[in-house]
Amino acid sequence: MTSKNDVLSKYKIIKSLGEGAFGEAKLAKDKEDGKLVVIKIVNLKALDEEQEEKAINEGNILRKVSKDLEHDNIVKFYGFYLFFTEAVLIMEYIEGGDLRAKIGEERLWRRKIEEKQILTWLKEISSALKFCHEEKHVIHRDIKPENILLTKDNHAKIADFGIAKSLSKKVVKTHTIIGDRDYSSPEVLKGEEYTYSTDIWSLGILIYELCLLEHPQTKYRINKIKYMNGEIPELNDKDYSQDLSNLIKRMINVKPEERPTASEILEICETLLNKGNSPYVGEMVNGVREGKGTYSFENGDKYEGFWKNNKMGGKGVYYFKNGDKYDGDWVEGKKEGQGIYYFKSGAKYEGNWVQGKMEGKGIFYYNNGEKYDGDWKENKKEGNGIYYYSNGSIYEGEWKDDKKEGNGTFTYVKKGVWKNNEYQNN
């Protein structure tokens, strides 16, 4: 059976990082690979029942989070050991302090944190929450400045999963009232059921605080009733863009179902961070492509037209690198509706599209002068149609899998049956 001494013997203690009634934290070096770690030794005897449960829960949750894969924006967890009167947690050492200290430092020097830096941290935290919510089905439940640590390179990492909640894929809501009330969502404070979106509210308040350098409740003297009702003024600061203000507003929406997911926030941050040198030029709403705009793709393709929720949607023209062109309707990034496709070879299709393919009624003009006017299915002639040959001949009848098949009439030939592109004389 592994003892506490067995665990600690693998590390060389460098210094104490803090000590209190409930235990201590030490900076240590792994004797085998030389990496720096933090060893948290928790005195379970000094804790009440709730505190003991939190300490044990943190170890169990961290073990779950790091079981299958690690994440660059979550403090790495190396081990959790539970003994009779003590719990030992071993985790990554993060030397840059936390966001609470950063806020205090910037406020002391009366400096604003640049929007690009805030968006970078938001992107990193959102990436970690996406991992927790979508991969591990875990709600952190305590997102606040003290629990966001900064590396020496100024990257953000989420720490302290002591009150995190693990949900199954089927059970996606819980109702325990827990966490720092200054960052808790209205649904948590009201004792209502909540899910992953509670972390989004907390993150929204945190980002708002990074802009103000103080909690919005303090800044605007908002009482608890107004806070729980979501009556928080919009960020109105000349140092920050309307895009960031709009994103924060969505994150602290009193209606949980209307808040963006961590995945959506991540995508918005990437768009805003690339805005200066973005391949997209055009209209945006809440950080996503919405309205009219032009996007130049890395492969040389280009789209000019309307967008909806970051995808091609509405009327638009797509220029392919190979010289082809599509001019028509789009739905969720795919050709859908009426449109004309111009082939570099000189051929042209004019008609209906479904899920990016020719489907329904349409006319195909071949570069040799021939033409097909009729039904299509998944880019193939299927149904009823007329084919006009360059020599003047005409076939009018049924098609299947791009071939004449079924009843049909060919010019100068009596009515008959076609099969596999061959006329059946009967």
C-alpha cells in the first residue's frame, strides 16, 4: 500500500508556497524528469464535512478530466492520493500568478488591459471549457479571477476543480447552490436547475471585470435583486470595441439558453483576433459573419455574397480557383435553391440545388452544344427529361443514374423502351 512518504520521496521540496489551518502547498521538483510541481497536502481532520468533500471531489474531478487527454489551458494534474487523515494533490506549477493579481496590478498602475490580450485569454479559457463541457461533461462552477492562472508566457489556465460537477451524457442539469456568489449565475442564486451555461455567465462577469478592473456589481452599485435579474449595464468604454461589448452582453444574458456555448465563444474570439488581417471583409453581428461580405479562402477560392451565422447563406457568388463559378442561393454554407454553375470548360448548369448538389429541375448546357432539360438527383439525371443532341436528335423520356432508362421517345425512332442507355426494339 502506497504511503504518503512513498509519494513525497519522488520529489525534492524547494520551498513552501503557503500554509494554513487546512494544510500547505509546496513547490517541488520531480526527481525523475525535473519538472516543477505543486504539492497540496490537505489536512482532512481540520476540515468540516463540506470542505472535506470539496477537497476529495477536486482530486476525483481532476483525475477524470486528465484521464483520457490533457488540455493546454487546464492546469495539469499528476496525482491524487487519499490517506486516512490527509489528501495529497500533485499538479503543474504555474509561475505567473492569477487574474485576480493581474487585475490588482493593472488597477494600481491605472492601466487598461488591451482588448487583444483579453480576447486571447477568453479564447484560451473558452477552449478549456469546451473541453470540459463537450468532452468530459464537467461544469466547473467556480470560474473567477482567482481560478485562472497565468503562465510565464502569459497564457491562461483553469485551476481549482474543487466544486466542479460531473454530469453524465444523459443528465445535463443539476441544482446544487455552490460557488462564489459574486460570479454565480442567476439560476444558481435562485436555486434553479442549471447546466454548462452557468460557467458562461461566470466567464462573462470575469471578462467584464477585466475591462473595468473591478466587479460590475461594485462599479455600478448593482444590488443582488438586479444582479439576479440580469440588470447589468452594457460595457461602454472607448478602449473596447462594440464587438467585445456585444459578446459580454450575450454571455451574461439572464436566459441561460440564449448564452453562447464555449465553442461559439471560441469561434468568435478567433474571428475578432483575426479581424485586422482577416480573410473576411464585410458585415458582422456579435463577432460572427452576418450580412454581406467577401471571404478569400486559403486554397484560392473566393465567396462574395450574404452570410448567416458565420456560414454562406442567401444570394452569393463563389469563384473557384480552377475557374468554375457558382452564382445563386446558399443555405448553411451549401448550394441550396436556385443557382447557375459555370464550368471552366464552357458548360453550364442552371436550376435547382439541394445540399450542394444538382437536384430537382434543371438545365445543363454542354460545351459541345448539347443540352439536357429535366430532373436531377445528386448531380445525376434522374426522372423525366429531354436531351437535345448537337445533330438535331432529341430524346424525351425517363432517366436513371444519369442514363436513359424507362419509357422514352427518340427523334425519328418509334416509341419504345430504353435500358442502360440502349434502345430496346420490341
